[in-house]
Amino acid sequence: MIDALFTAATSGVDLMHDEFSGRIITTHTELASSLTVKESRIPREVHSLEGREAHGWFDSWGASIVPSGPLAIRTEVFDAPGMTLIRIWHTAAQIIPTSDSRSTALLPLGGQLRVLTEDGRQIGELTRGQLGLAGKDASYSLHASAPVSWMGVKMAGRVGAGVVADRETVVLRDPDQLPLVAVSMINSLFAHPEALHSASLAHLRTALLEVLGSAAVSARHHQVQ
């Protein structure tokens, strides 16, 4: 690492740490400088919280959390009209979202999430490459027995091309791993927040809906074969 830092210092590049992937990313100094001054027209919220403050963050989003030990979270959020994107890492916990009029897609990044119904029946387990869908007004909970990272997408209307009904929650396993296309799209938006502004929002929302719908239909097709 010392050699890498020395090389960076003498060659006009910076090293940036991606806290979600754990990777060290090399960028040119000029690019790194420009990234620090660019701001999204739709604000991006970034938090690293522990204990009571972490509980408060979940409260602010209409969810309750029951940690299995000391609670710590790292979050990034785009909250735009008609669409909310969340990228989160947290320690072991049970999360109980409040049902609302929007649909939700769950995309795991690392670790494992168990998805349960309101009465405690297991719907399925989510790992990277899989997709969870919750229709509007659905009641469910998420359980992580170890630290886990995942993405949440909330949209007005239906997500998943009709695969999930209102008040229903499903876990889909797609052998083609199309959910990873959605993961790449959302990661790109967080990496380049200046791309998400009012002029492009409708098109990005439609593109993301199409990708999630394709993943859901593909997974359901494999399930019924």
C-alpha cells in the first residue's frame, strides 16, 4: 500500500476507497478534483452512523430496526420524485419497513438477507444476483444474521412487469443474473451523481423499470420451466 501511495503521489493520480466494494480505485488527480465539486441536481444523502443515530435514520425512513448487537450503518440515498434509490451496509439486524403506496425492489450486494412475511413465514433468502420484489402496501421484514449490503429501489406504480401483485412479496432467483444489470446501473448513478437531474430522471426511471421487469420475467420463466 505504501508503494501504491508513493506511485500515486508522483504520477498525478489519486487513490479513492470504495467503502461498499472494499476496492481501492485509482483516478487521475484532475478527475478526482472535478468529482469533488460536482453536485447532483437531485441531492445525494450520505451517512455513516452508529447506535441511536442509526436507529434515528431508520425511523426517518419509516422503518424500525432490531439489531443483534452494536448497530452501525453506512447509507447513500437519492430521493427523487417518483423514485428513491438506497445503497446501504449495516450490521446484523432485523428491519421492518412500513408498508406504503410504492413498490420496492431489493438487490443484495454482499452477505445474505432473509425475507419474511408479517407473521414470520420465510419467503426466501436473498444473495447477490437475486431479486426481491414487494408490491405496494406489502408487509414484510428483512433479517441479516451478519453484516450485509444491499440496494433498495422504491417507485410509484408497479415494479417487476406484473410479476408481483399489490400486498405481495416475492424472492426471485434468476440464473441469467439480470438483477446485476440493475445493480450496475444504480452503482453508476451513485458514482456519477451529476447524471441524476430533473431532465434525465424520467428516462432513467423508465430504463431501471425495464431492467427490473426483464429480470423478474426471466426469473419467473425459469421457475415455471
